[in-house]
Amino acid sequence: MRAKLPREPMRLPATVKALRQPIIVWAEIALAIGSVAPILGMPIIVGALQDRWGYSAEYAGYVTSIDLAGLLAGSIGTSLLAHRVDWRWYVGAALVLSAAFNLLCAPFHGIVALCAFRFAAGSASGATYASSLALLSRQREPATAFSFLILLQVLANAIVLFVFPLLSEHWGPAAIFAAIAAVMLASLGVVPWLPRRDATPALAPLAPAAETRTGDRRRIRLLPALCLAAVALFYLTIGSYWAYAERMGLEFGIAAEQVHWLLSAGVLLSAGACLSARAVAHRFGQSRALLSALCLLSATLLIHGWLPTPAMFVINLAVLQLCWNFIDIFQLGTLAIVDPSGRAAALVPAAQGAALAAGPAAAGFVLGRGQGYTAILLFGGIATASAAVTYAVVDRRYRRAARSIAAIPAQNAF
């Protein structure tokens, strides 16, 4: 009889291996998706405040900025308490508070009470979002987890942009706030799967101290701060544009139903960008991909500012949706490279929250002074270009101190 050859173990594709990670990773991803529901529905909330509760465009922007300022406060608080809290109790309490304050927003239409409750609700949801990113950044393959997170956020965004207009049409902003509260309460189901205490980061620095000079190590220490500044610049664009995306479409001559359809369909374009991010990183390196996406988005925003036509609105929206999450993946991946401890990634919600709070307020201020939506587009194009310049500085400094981010093997980034 012929001897039986030993069967080689089946090699699973990388995607399947990622799907077989412990359930704790998926619990953290689910938590991150639920906690950003107010951000995903921002343009619909702004429109509902104007159409159903009689807010002006300026004051609707201020309410949204107060909400996002709460996100900033919750993120900073979480980063300060990250090494001391029991994650299950902390996240559970934040979810309950977020649901409660969102429900309190429903019966109060006055600007003072609404702003107070939106700030409190934003603080609680910001705490949960920062918690999820802090925990995900300490996984063995954080960038892979971030890729799945952003892909699922894309799908959630499409659902939100389909459901929230229906709720607003029938019951107004109160129904949207109630829906957000329901999402927060549903997220309590993943709390038992979260770790109780912070774990030691599984990643090791890519460039050991022995391999770099003292001046080079100082340059590396500055890179996370520069990356966070670039995140803030990029989200100034997102905050100012996304809050008024629906209003822009109407202003540029597109019917309301078509605008809502474009917003929902455009979000699905981001899914393709998420799926292609891994291949792009292998081919070109994530630094070049990140800079290219930022430059493309900046150019499109500036052109749209000079040519405010319905066709340019559609093109600009498509480019934004293609680049938004694509940029997010490489931003988080870059932070994981320059700061493997994960501390910088935990501050991403703070940088996003600060920019998202300032963006709608700045846009509302501009609109209140009669400048129009083209000024918002030009502002977004300049902010995005500034983010690209900042990342170029990061790449250059990292190239001098250790090795180029663009040259790092793809398995280290994704």
C-alpha cells in the first residue's frame, strides 16, 4: 500500500483569518459603529431642525457644533481615564447617559435647553467612541480592525441616511433623537464582551531606540501630534461640508428626494474604497495613497467652489464619499505606525470632535454673514490641502528619522 502523505493544513485567506478573531474585537467594532450615529446623521439633523423646528441655518449649525463639542469632551475624558477605568462599567454608564439625554432632546425645542442636552449626549457618545478606538488600537492587527470598522460604518451610514429622513418627515427631529437613543441602548448588548481593564499594547515599536539618533527619536515623538493635527484639519472639511450637504444640494438646484438618494447612494461608494485600501497599501504604500486622496479631494472642493453647478455637486459628493473613509483608514494606519502604543489613536475622537464642532459653527457663521455655500467649499478645499501638507511633513520626518512610511511593508500597516 502506498503511504498516505500528510495533508497540508488549509491556508485561509487573510480576510477569513480576520473574521476568526476573538469576539471581543467585533464587540469593540459594534460599539464604535453605534456611538457615531449622531455624526452619520448630521446633515439630516441640521435639515430637520430648520424644516420642522424653525431654526435658521446659522443656529442649526451652532446646535450641531455644541453636540460635537460634547464628543470632544467625552473623548478627552476617556483618554485621561483609559488606564484606570473598568471598561464595562464605564462604557455601560456612557451608553445609558447618552440614551437618556437624547430622549430629553425630543420635548425641548428651545435653543438653550436643546444645546445643553445635545452637549451632554455628545459627551456620553464621545466617551463610548473613544473607548472603542482605544481598545481596538491595542489589538495585534489594529489596522485590519479599523478597515472592518470603517467598512461597516459605511453601511451604517447608508442606513442612517435612508431612515432618518423618513423619521424627520413624519415626526420631526424628536424621532431622530429617539432613534439615536435606541441605538445606544441596543449597544449595551456588546458591553459584556468588552475587557474589564486596559491591556498592555501588543505592538512593538517599528524603529527601536537603538537604531535612531537622539534627534531622530525626538522627531518621531512629534509625529503623532502632527498626525492628530492633520486629522483635525481634514475633519474641519468634513464638519463644514457634511453638516450642510443636504442644503447645498437644494441650493444648487437638485430636488430634495434626489439629494437624499444621492447622499445614501454616495455613502455606498465608500465601501469600494474600504475594500481596495488593502490592495492600494500593498501596491503604493499608505503614505502616497493618503497624500493622493487628500490632494484629489482638495482639488475637487476648490473647483466646486468656483463652479457651483448641480453636476459639480454630484461629482464632489462622489469624490468625498470615495476619499472620506479611504483617508480615515490610512490616517489610523499611519498613527499605528508612528505610535504603536495606541495612545495617539485614542485621541483621534478628540481631534475629530474639536474639528467637527468648529466646522459647522464656522460654516453657520459664514452663512449668517451672507457668504453662501461656495465659501464653505473653498474653506474645505484649503483645510484639506493643509492636511496633505502636514502628512507630507510627517513622511519626510519619518523618512529622516527611521524609514519612510511609504516603504513600510504592507503587513505592518494592514
